[in-house]
Amino acid sequence: MADNLMLLTDKILNQFSELILLSVLFILVSTLIRRQDIFKNYKEVIQSTFFNLGCILINLAVMLPIIQYSQEFLLDYIPQYLTGLWTNLNELLVIVIAVFAGDFIGYWRHRFEHSRLLWPSHATHHSDEHMTWLTLERFHPINFLSTFVIDTTFLILLGFPPYAVIANRLFRHYYGYFIHADIPWRSRFLEKIFVSPTMHRWHHAKESAAHNTNFATVFSIFDRMFGTHRIPSQCNVPLGVSHKLGKGLLAQMIYPFKPSSYRRYPKHSNRKGNDSEEVVLQKLEN
């Protein structure tokens, strides 16, 4: 018991040490790009940051041990008949292919999270109205676990070796910090292939026209292929969700366990003038 507590404490300290370094990096980048605008809504951003840090602590304490055991279990069941596909390839090439495949899997997993079944747990991630790089960590434990299980299981079923599975997870995780950052940066050329902070910010927009758009983490080509790509301009519209999840961290942790959360699922519009999220919610509640 004491050893487990010490191990958990070390992981928490390592996690927060890493976050301190990342915060310095993103503050410097934001200052160079946004300058005086970096202090806009700073009170709300600080409040959101504490919420996100609370999510990190909960997931480290509750979900991380489960994920570690799950990862060890899953990696023991890599199909041997598929491992031969990757053993003769350069390791760097295998990692690149794994990241590409992982983002394709993550794209469809993300779309699934916007369904009635998984939205109540995924809504916590979208509830941040002042999105920063740390919003990446704003995950309900159920969503935290489902993301890992779906992404990792499918990569393992494809026979990717452990080093490629782990590399995919790390690369897409750190790239996720970048696309959640409050940096109004975009490149029309690079956006043809990669997701930018502006593109992902539109995914978090509150307006109904933004729903069901921009699901990919790394490669925007998946959104282009499946008709979910949308960047009308720089994203300066309100962020968050229109329906109430409850005030505070505890309320949002409880939200997915309430049957009413599934009845109030906001059916997203298809950007062709369908009912807005608020209208659909009213219809579901009546």
C-alpha cells in the first residue's frame, strides 16, 4: 500500500513538473503572438486552469493504474500473424505509420464520443469556455478510459509493436497540447495536411454550425475526406456547450451518471440550417 502511494506521488510530481515546463513554453509563444491580449479574461482562464488541474489529479489517482494494467494486458495480445508486417520495416517508418493509423482511429473514436452514448462524459472536455493548451487534460475519467481503450486496442489488433503504440500515444498527446493552445495561428498550406489550433478551436465553438466538424487530432486530411472539415475564419466565437453540466468539478464528474444527461443530449445540426442545439434540447425536454 505504501509503495503504491509513493509510486502515485512520484507520478503526480512528474506530471506537474512537465506541466510547469509546458506552461512556460506556451506562455512565451502566446506572448510573442498575442502580446497584450494574453491577459484578456485572465481571471476566467485561471479558474478554468484549476478545473483542468483537478481533472488531472482525478485521472492520475483513479484511471492511471487501470490504464497501466490494461496496457500491459493488451500488449501481451498483439496478433503474432500481423507483427511480421512491421518487423522488417525501419522503426521510424513504423512509428509514422502508427501515428497516421492512430489518428484515423482517433478520428472515428472522436465522432463516436459525439454520439448520445458517450457525449455525457465527453461534454466535460467541451465545457471549457476559455480554452488553453491545458484543456487537453480536461477529461472525465470515463472519457479518459474510453479514449485509451479504443485507440490502443485497434492499434494492437493491427499488430503494431509496443514501441509504435506508445510512440503514437505520446506524439498525438503532445500535439494535442498544441492544437488546444490559445494561439491564433494557421497556415493555409499546412492545414491541407495538419490540424492547426484555429481548426481545433472551431471544433470547440458553441455555435451549432461548428458541431460535427474537425474531429482529427493531427491530420486534417481525415476531416477533408469525410466531409467534416470547417474553418470559416479565425475562431473568435464563444466556446463551450449550450446545455448545463452543473457547476464545479464534482457536478461534472457526476453528470454522466444521471439518466437525464442522456435525455438532454444535444443533437448537432448538419450546417444546413437545421435546428440549433438549444432548439433541439427544448424539443427533447418537452
